Amino acid sequence: MRDVYTNPLIERYASREMLYIFSADEKFSTWRKLWVALAKGERECGIDISEEQIKKMEENIYNIDYDKAREYENKFRHDVMAHVHTFGDTVPESRGIIHLGATSAYVGDNTDLIIYKKAMELIKKQLVNLIKALSDFALEYKALPTLGFTHFQPAQLTTVGKRATLWIQDLLLDLEEIDFVLSTFRMRGVKGTTGTQASFMALFNNDEEKIKKLNKFVCREMGFDDDFTVTGQTYPRKFDSRVVNALSAVAQSLHKFATDIRLLQNLKEIEEPFEKSQIGSSAMAYKRNPMRSERICSLSRLIMANALNPPMTASVQWFERTLDDSANRRISIPESFLCLDGILQIAINIASGLQVYEKVIHKHIMAELPFMTSENILMESVKRGGDRQALHEKIRVYSMEAGAVVKKEGKANDLLERIAKDSEFNLNLDEIKDILKPEKYIGRSIHQVEEFYENDVKPVLEENKELLGMDVELKV
């Protein structure tokens, strides 16, 4: 449909796998699975429901007449009852036992929890694969010196691989959070209209053991061991905050990673993948804009902003429930998952194809290293009999003069030449350059990368090895 608004998350960013998780087919077939599970459980507990009725329901889980459901919803202004009647029309022999004793939240809330868990598992898979791609990059470039920056001003040296471990470290923290949230997923269960299970007390003639048995049966039938022990009409909306906060945490890490790539691309040290026919600018043909990283930053902000919605919803749930959560949750939570799905795919694409320009990196190092290593030059000169205080003053003056040449005249840093010409330092240019070998100033970077991989990353990859290996394809 070209004459109405279409969601860019669907057309441009999210994967087909994530889109299916939040599709109508997945949602409403899960409703029907929940109705089947409820009927099975009620039959187990002695309600007069036949095997044939259940069989007919199972055979038609995916046979959904959406046009008829839309007609019913226009009539009833109630989505659950619309689908109860639609399902009942499809399996008339089972019409009387569909949704027996349940409230709308039985299918709505339980389905949301099931879908969010599936979506979170897909996010985890993508996150593990991103950690693997960045770890390969870190190990490959663990020994390549590069300028470290604080305040985006040149500081001590690090290595390209060591910097990548900072990105990975953030993602490992995110993975811990994702794993925690996944471990706390549970069903709303079979709780009735206000969470008291009163309707089931009536259905089972006040036999509480049968109600507890039914609740446990349904949860296990749907793949869960636990449910929220107490609820109002809905499961606790604070749980939505926990879910979206975990998504926001990943978005924060990806925003930081993508911002670093954008800055490095400006420095021409590292670039994101750029395809043969890709156009950087419609006007400036020479440009290679970091569009993938920019997209990560853009969509990350949407996720972080969406993380405000669940706490606001949770804070205004009057007593057992109010419906002002419904419309907001339909948008903010799925869109957060779809956004993160999209940017994780982009991040995997970038991490798997980063282009490193070693000569540019070295050039930038050598433009700054003479200043950074002046203390080392001073110490070597003192060892050869120089006066520490006098030489310190000379280096200070020469540094100011060399800095002025760089900034005011645009020429190369000539601090080394100035020092070599001064006989009081007792060092020739070759000796000074030997002091300035970049690999001497990267500290423990190489071993830090190796230790970090062995101690922190490798165990995670081993633990999640069944998730490794996925193809990502950018739509645009």
C-alpha cells in the first residue's frame, strides 16, 4: 500500500525473523495455543471437555480468518472477543469451551511474555555473534599501536585491539543483563479477572488444588516452569521496565561503539565497510560517509527514549489494572525489539568488515609521540651525564616551538630534530628514533587483550557456541 504510512522498522531495518516474532500470525496462533492449553488443563481437572473438541482446536491453530476477526472487532470493540468468536466459527463443536473461565489478559499477557522471551532470545543470539566478530578483530590487531584519546585529545598509546576490548566489555555486561532477564521470565498464568482466580473457584466448585493444578499445567504446556505467584488483572508492568531497560543497555553500548567508528573514520584510521557501488553523498562523489554507524546511533536513541515508557506505565497502574497501558505497550515494546534487532545486524556487519589503515595510524602516532616520549628522552640523556633540570627546560622550550610550527605553519613536528641538534642531550637522531618506537609505549595492551579474551570472552563464547554463526543482510 503506497498511499498510507508504512513503518520503516518493517521496510528498512528489522530482520524477517524478528518481524515474524511480532507478527499477527505469531500473536494470534499463540492465543489459540493458550486456549488449547487451557482446555486440556480443564479436561485434566475434570471439566466435561472432549478429546475431539481439543483435537479440532489444535487442527485450526493457524487457520485464522483475519477478515472475520476484523468484522467482529468492529462490532464488539474488543480484540479478544473478536478472536474468540472467529475461532468458535472455525471450530463450532468447541465454541462453548474456548476461553472458559479466562479473562482477556489470559491470552494477551501470557502471549506478550512468550513473544518477548522469544525476541530476547534472538537478541541474545545476535549479541553473542557480535561479541565473536569484535573478539576476532581485537585479537587480530592486539599489537597494532594507535593513539589513545582522552577528551578526544591525544593521550598515551594503546592498540587497536585493546580499544576493541572496551566495546566488547560493554557488550559482555549487556549479555549478563540479558541472561538475567531471560532467567526471570515467567507466565502470568491462569489468574482470572482481578488475579484472585474467582472464576475458576466457581468452575471447580471451590477446589483450590484443581486450580493450582490447572495453573501449573498451562504454564508447562506453554514451556514455562514458573508464573507470577500473585497478579492483578495483568502481570506486573514493572517487568516490562526490566525487559526494555536491558534492550536500552545494549543500545547504549552500540551507540558508543558506532560513535567511535564515526570518529575513527573521520581520522581515516578505521572505516566501516563500504561497498563497491555505494554512494556516500548525492553531491560529493568522493565522500565515504559512515552511514551504518550513523544509523546505529540514530536508532539507539529511539530505544533509549522508549525505555522511559514502561516505568511511566508501571507507575500509573491503578490497583488491579487500568487500560492506559495497552496502546502504549503495543508500540513502545515491539519497536524497541525491532530497533535493536536492526542495529545489532548492522553492528555485526560493521565488526565483520572493518577496514584498518595502518600507515595512517602510524602517521598520527608519529605526529604526537615526540611530545609524549619527551620524559623518556630526558631520562636517557641524564643517564649519559646530562643535567636533568637544564634538559627539562630545553625540552619544554623546544616542545613549545615545535608545537607552534605544527599549529601555525602546518608543518611536521620537528621536536626530535631540535633535540638531536643540541649537543647537551648527547643523543643523535637515530638513537632518539629508537626511543620512539611505538610498540615500546603500549604498556600491557597485548597481554591485556589476550587475558581478556581467555578469561572473559572465550568462556562466554564456549557457553553459547550453539548460537554462533548467523548471516546478516542489510536491507538498505
